[in-house]
Amino acid sequence: MEVLNKIAVDNLRHYLQIPSVHPNVDYNECVELLQTIGKDLSLPVEVIFVKPKKPVVIITWKGQRPELKSILLNSHMDVVPVFEEEWKYKPFSAEIVDGKIYARGSQDMKSIGIQYLEAIRRLKLEGHTFKRTIYVCFVPDEEIGGKDGMNLFVQTEFFKKMKVGASLDESVATEKNEFRVFYGEKNCWQFTIHCKGPTGHGSLLLERTAGEKVTHLLNKAYAYRSAQKKIMSGDPTNIFGNIASINCTKIRGGVQDNVIPQEIAISFDCRIPSSYSQKDFEEMLIQWCREAGGDCDIEYHQKEEPVLDTPIDESNIFWNAFKRAAEKLKIQFDTHICCATSDSRYLRKVGVSAFGFSPINNTPILMHSHNEYIGLDTFLNGIEIYREIISELATAE
Ligand SMILES: [Zn+2]
């Protein structure tokens, strides 16, 4: 076992030492490392370029009954930028200090990609085979929305031939003993409302000015926000997932201190749960603009069609398999709607049962933060957790 643990930690450190960091990520070194590990596991490795410089690496462990729906173990190769001066240890050196590996990507989510492979190494060594084919995929660009990553990959013939039934991807670390599973995510809308009105000397009291319209819209938005917060505080089981959020993120306008501006543009970020009617939400925005006095035009930057949540009831054999694994492992988890956007939405869109799960508990959430780390024990324990979850998913019926 010690030898296997050393291989796992060495592979993780090597992967973390590759600075696959935005912007303009060079994925070559990641691809080479994954090809080496795949070869070491005696598994075929394929590399598909969904766009120039945007590789997807697919490692395949073929099942005894390849006609069945397969299992996809997904992770992304890219990481978010670092502010090196804030780090205690260099973010791409993967130093081990007091039993923790410090590096960008140690939680989000290079550890998980390696855990999948090391769990498979152990299962293979023990002589296991499964009826469902298992694919381990490494995708680019998740941290910039996945448009040139998973979004394109699910549209390829290669992906269609994989016949994926269920997938695993990341969730978040938890400070508690229990883990967190995501089964859906909020829909993200980002838009700018261009509020127009009469312009003139700053001393005048003109009617229906851009400033008054902005005031009305901000009042409406923040009243709605307060009401949503109130719903959340009244529901002890709900952290954040089942309510909508709205925040004003930008305000621009004006030319000079003594001139009433012709236009003020305000931008918003909204996250809407799939249980809300998107149509009602849009109508509410139009209503606000009308009440503000008109001449308020909404320009959408991001407005995707809502994606159905993955069912988490008895009807879903993959969910039953996941729960069986958790029971065997005696681990506790809670289920949530993810408040951000992740690659799982592209998979759900094409009918895959997608679950977000990160086997990182009793650990502060340091994704996208400095001094990101994962405990060695936590990392190695995660391999054992995946061993069970993969076994159950790959035999689900
Ligand atoms: Zn991530």
C-alpha cells in the first residue's frame, strides 16, 4: 500500500507543478503526464482537440458489456490565476508541509483527476472488471465557462459514441465531516440595462432622468434580493441553492459633473434555480423597466436555457448506486444545487445524470483562494472513497 500511496502522491505533485493557469493555458504538459499515467495503467489514452490548443484527454477502461451506458469521471485541467505574493509556498511547487500539499489546483480540482486514476489502479491490481465502461476525462477551460471545453466535447461524435449514463465532477470542500453532492445548478443571467433620459444642465430638475430610472431599478432589485434572503432564512435545510440571487455588478454613465447624463448603464448578475419560472423572472425585469418610466433597454450578455436537475430519487439507478457506496463507506453527505456554473450543466443538457462530488471534508474551502491545500490523508482517503463509488456506478442496474 505504501508504494501505491507514493505513486499517487508523486503523480499529484507532478500534475500540480504544471502551471496550467489562465489566461492562455498551455495544456501540452498536462496531456503528456496523463498519457504517461494511462500507459502505466495499461489503458488506452485518446486526445481530441475540440478546438486548436483545446485538448480533451480520454482514458478508457472498457467494460464487459460495452453496449451499456458508461460512467464518466470528469475533471478539468485548468486552474485560476494566483497572486504569488499572498502565498506561503510557491503555488506551482506542490510543497508538502505538515502533511498538506500546497498548490493551486490542489482542491480545484487536480487532486480529483488523480484520485480517479489511482482508484482505478487499485481496482485493476485487485483483478476487478466491471460491466460498464469507465471513461476518465480531462477537459480544458472549465474555469472560463467551458465554452471551448466540455460544451464542444459533448457535441462531438466521439462523445456520442461513449453513451454516457452518469458522470462525476467536482463539488466543494466542506469544513464539516460530511461531504457535499451537487445534483443541479442555478442558471446564470448577466445583463446590462441601459437607462436613458433627457440631458441638460446639472442645475435643472428634469423629469424621468436616467438617474431616477436607475434608482427605481436598484430599489426593485435590492427589494427582491432581500425577499429571497428572507425565504432562505426561513428554511433551515436550505443554504443557498433554492433561491435566486441578484447583484448589481457595474454602473457606468455621465460625461461631466454639471451635465445630466443621457444614459446610465447598470449591470446585474442573477442566478436562478431551475425550480423558478425563467419566463416569470424575465417578465419581472420588463415590468421593473416599465415602472421606471420606460426607455430602459435590457441587453443580455449571458442567458442560457434552464437545464433540468439530475433526479435524486429511487428512479435513478446511478443515484441508488452512489448512495449504496456512501452507505458502505459510512460517509455522510448533503445534497445541494450548485450556485455557480460548472461543466456538469453541459452533461445534464445531453441527458447525463451528473453529480458533483469532492471527497474533501474537514478542510477549509480554498478553491480560487491563496494557500490552497489538500491534506495528504484527505487525498489518500479520497482514493478509497472513489474506489467504492466507481465500483458501484460501474455495476449499477
Ligand atoms: Zn473547478
